[in-house]
Amino acid sequence: MTRATTVRAVLAVAVLLVSVYITLTMSPRLGLDLQGGTRMVLEAKDSATVEADRETTDRTLEVLRQRVDSLGVAEPVLTRSGEDRIIVELPDVQDPRQAAAVIGRTAQLSFHEVLGAAPPGTDTAPETGEKRLILPDEQGTRLDLGPVRLSGAGVKDATAFFEAQQAAGWTVKLDFHKDAGKDWTKLTGEAACHPAGDERRRVAIVLDEKVISSPQVDPSVGCQAGLPSGGTQITGSFTAKEARDLALLIKGGALPVPVEIVEQRTVGPTLGAAAIDASAQAALIGAAATALFITFVYRLFGALAAVALAAYGVISYAALVGLGVTLTLPGLAGFVLAIGMAVDANVLVFERAREECQDRPTRSLRSALTTGFQKAFSAVADSNITTLLAAGLLFFLGSGPVKGFGVTLAIGVIASMFSALVIARALTEIAAGSRFVSDYRGVNGIARPGSVRTWLTRKDPQLFRKPVQWLVISTVLVAVAVAGIVVRGVDLGVEFTGGRLVEYSTSRPVDVETARSTLADAGFGDAEITTAGDGDISVRTGKLDNDGEYALRTALATEGGETTKVRDELIGPSLGDELRRNALIALGVAVLVQLAYLAVRFRWTFAVGSVIAMVHDVIIVVGAFAWLGRPVDGIFLAALLTVIGYSVNDSVVVFDRVRELWAGNRKTPLATVARRAVLQTVPRTVNTGMGALFILVALAVLGGDSLADFALALLIGIVVGTWSSVFTAVPGALVLEHTTTAPPPVPGKSSRRARAPRRDPLDNGARV
């Protein structure tokens, strides 16, 4: 065993031990879509400058944190997002109505002197014509209120309690700060100067421009004497819940600015647990199928790659846990998907080693394997970098769960490279040092060509004699997809359109027509009713607040019996427009970034061919969803950007081989070089695609509705991407090369100026 192999083995063991320790001692941080709860995005509605916005939002965040702490929610999470948004995550909160009522209210508490009863229609001062504050009291009497004498900022504490002795029922006791207590004494002392029964002897307590209490100052209080400065009580025939909510609002303080709920998601705990179980089953079954497949194809070395694949799973999971990454449902799907894609680097290496053994049968197994790792490194690096670019776009341009998918995908890519280039290499190099493994070609798995390579070598199909024909087929496929987009339309999810999507589980089966009729009678005639998994009812509406959702659920319960909310998504129209715009920006940036990277790494014609194939794949996936009537939402966007990474990944592998072969023989026509490159890389493409397909089929079958569309989009994308990397990207590059190459000189004319300069096949269009 060489020194390099020893170093790799020691490094692999060290990383695995640390990963196992983290896995056994730390628990993952689950997102609300996996553990159940409510997630709200609040937007502050104020401010003239960026600095003021940020400061106001920070103050609002602190007030909200006090309110959430008072609610008693276990482990709430509050963070600022951007300049004017706050994300509030409330685990285990299934009915967000109470939380939204407390969190979202401005709670501007103020104390006013009463100037008297306001005649009907009067709202200005007769002396100055200035606008007056006129509000109805608890009985509906319009009160003419003076300026604010004391604000809620002067309240030190607020407590709800039941006053049984004086038959006052539920009241809220207020304790004032020292200076505010003096203002309270002065306010009540001035009111006491008016005779008993006079409206002016009252003090109005106003919350968000609503009089919640306007008691008369007790007759025993003398003029200018006032009530004690320690505190007071608010009475008003409150229920226990109303009194507690009011105490929470006052104790938490007033929000500096009003806030609006622009996004709200609620997931039931049973749905989250089912998603975890389904994803775990999909991961186990898909990974087992992938391991069996690569073991069947590459024998002993395939089995060692399967061991490295298991190590990859432990390392990537430990990285997620150790870094404190919040594991969301899309992130969990990304983790499962990355298992299937992790075999790609191993397949690239093994296929290159097979070529070395085929070209030079007498060379040693260790030498062939080392050369395989060396020659595959360029393709492995380029393909993984393109996937990391897609993951970065998901993180920076996505929102909510999509960000989690981007983080998970990036960690998976890095862990898979370590698994293939360190762990798998150490295992295979140790095995290659064995004489038994080296001598018995049927055991090691790479000393003999695979069946796909053997068939291609025997048939030697002439693929690119007429590259335009392949482009015509791709154009037809794109036309069919565009027809679906135009004819059927794209069903944008509520994330991109705004609105509300709620899924209910009923104790009695309810068909769609019955549910539609019931909700129409209840005033929800514009609601879209569909069935979800396991007979659940999915309701999609436009603008619908939490009280409206409660009324909708109550109406549905008349037919379905006990009705439980399984999932709830509310997206404000402004946020929907923003998410839709960001999705288009993400796709556009993805195309430009991939084009720029490929143009630097390869010839510009190769880069354009890859981007043409990428756009081809995106259009077909979107068109397929349009024809199938499936929703296009944030999860679909994550899948689509992953398809972009996979598509470019495939094209990079092919063009990397084209570059290598062309550099070895510059006189060979590019079409011939491209054909050889494609035939040499087809085994890798097929084997890698099969590894990913096992995982995706398992996700599609076992993942439930939450992951079915995600898996379906990736299934379509991988199949189409495999096709386009060969029959769209390569023909496109060939056509571009043909049209941009100067025509040959006219026979019989020997003018130097008429000769076309020779092209260097490795540069980006430079002439030599």
C-alpha cells in the first residue's frame, strides 16, 4: 500500500469516526414542514429610508419576541429577513388564528381624557376646525377624546385575573413605570374635578383606535388628587381568552409599525411524520437498489463503491446536523436525491479504468485504476461545480424550504466528492493491491469491458453524419412542450400567484362535488376543490384570512364530520409577485452562469451547445407539467434548477471527452471525435442515470403527494437531460463549429490571403 493510499485511508477513517459521533450524539433540526407547526412571514409597512426600515424592523422583532415568549410556544424561532420582513416559526401551533391575532396586532395602547360626548356627525373642533379623535365607547356612545396623555410604553406589566369579590369578572391589571404612574395620577386627578356622572369624569383606555374601557373616576377621588400611581385595572366584560390576549398585547408592547402577514404555512404533525417515514423508506430502498446495481455492473469494485456510498450518507447527514442546517421536506428530498447522484464520480472513474484495461490489456490493475482517477478528475470537478452553481442559485434566489434544498444539495455534492475521491479510492486501491483481485478479471469488475461498451464497440453507430436531423427531433419535442404551455397553461401554485391552499382530512369521505356545493352555500363559491392523497380535500382560494379559513373548515365539517387541517399555505399577492419574479431571475441567472463557466472551461461552441440543451430540458419539463396539469410551485422550481445542474453535468462529461480526444489528434474531423466521445461516455451516462432513477422512482412511489411532483419533475428531467446531452448539445456544437469555420480555399487559387487560418481545437475561438 502506497503512502498516498495510507493517507487517504487514515483521513477517511478520521472523518467517518467524527461523523458517526455526531450522528449518535446530536439530533437533527427539523423544519416546521417535518415536525408540524406554523411559519409566518410578516412585513413591516413603514419607513422612508433603508436605515430607518432596518431599525424599525429590529425593534418590531424584539416586540414580537416578547409576545411569542408570552404565548408559551416551545422553541420559537424569530429572524429578520431583509430590511422589512420577519420570519416567525411556531412549532406545534396548528391553529394560527390566536397567534396571528396576538402577533400581528399593532397594540397601540393609549390613555385619553374625555372631553365629552360627541354629537352625531361631529368630527372637528368648532373653534379650530381641527380633526378630533371621536370613538364609540363600550355601549356605543361617541366620545370626544383629548390628546394622548399616557402611552403603552409606560406600562411595566400586565396580568389577566378573575375578580370574584367585586363581580367584575375577568380584568387586566396594569403596573406603571414610575414616571408613567405620575402621569396616570395627574390624568385621573384632572378627570375627578368634574361632577360624578359627567362624561368628562371618565378616562378612555384605547387599544388600536378602539375604546376597550372608559371607567368613571371613583367619587371618593378628590380633584387633582388622582388615583395611586402604582397601577390600575381594565374592566370590560372580558372572557378569559380576551383578557389573557389583551394582557399579552400590552405586556409585549406596541409594534413600532403595523405588520402584514404576507406568508403563512401550517403543517400538521402527522403529515410531517409521514413525510419523514416516506423519505426514509425511499432512501433505504433507493440506496439499496443503487448499491445492488453498481455491484452487479462493477462486481467487487462496485461493492466497495456501495460501501463508500453508505459512508457518504453518514458524512452528509453528520454535516447537516453538525452545521445546524434546518432539514426541510425539500431538503430531505435533496438528501435522498444526492445519494443517487453520489455514484456518478465512481462510475466515471471505473469507466475510465475499463478503457485503460481495454486499450492496454497487459497493464496492472492498480495502474489502470490510478489512471482512471487521474483522467476522470476533470469531468468530476466540472460536473460537481455546475451542480454547486445550481445549489448556490437555489440558496440566494429561493425562499423558505427551497433555500434548505440548496444547502442540502451543496453539502451532498461536497460529501459525494470526498466519498468518491478519498474513501472509494482508498478502498479500491487497497483491493487492487491484492493478487487475487488483480488476477481474476471477473472479480474486480473493471478489467473487462461492460456489456454496453462491448455492444457499442461492435455496432459502432455513425451518429453525427447529419447532426441537423437530431436538432429537428429536439425542436419537435420543444414545440410539443410549448404547445402544452400555450394550450393547457401553466398551473402556478399559490407561491407564485398569491392566495391560500388548505388541505383537510375528514372523518367521513366527502367527494369533490359535495364539498364544492357545501362550500358554495357557505359563501366560498370561487374556491377550487380537488382531492389530495388518501381521500383528503384540497381547497384553493384567493384572499382568505384566518377567520375565513375557520369558517370554511366549519362548513366542510357539516358533511365530512371531524375535519382536521393537514396543510395550510397562505401567500400574499405582493409576495407571490416577488417569488414569481425571483423564479424567472433564478432561471435566467442559471443559464448565464452556466454559459459563462462553460465558455471559460471549454470552447464557446461547446458552451452554447450545452446551454441550448439546458433550455431544451427546462422547456420540456415545464411543458410536461402543463400537459399533465400538475402545479408549478417552489418545490418544482427546486427540481427544475436541479435538472439544469444535471443537464449541464451530462454535457460537461461528453465535451470533456471531446476535448481530450481532439487534443490527441487535431487532424480528425470534429464529428468523428464527437461520435467517439459519445460512444465512450454512454456507459457512464446510462449507469449514473440508473442510479438516480432508482432513488427517484422510490421517492415518486413512496414519497406521497408532497414529494411526488418533485420526483416526477426530476424523472422527466433526467431522461430528457440524458437525451439532450448527446442528441442536442453535441449536434448543436457541431452545427455552430461548421457555420463559424471559414470556408476552404477555392481549388486552383493559391493566394495566401484566401487560405483559412488553422483553428486550435482547445482554445476559445483563437486563431493560430
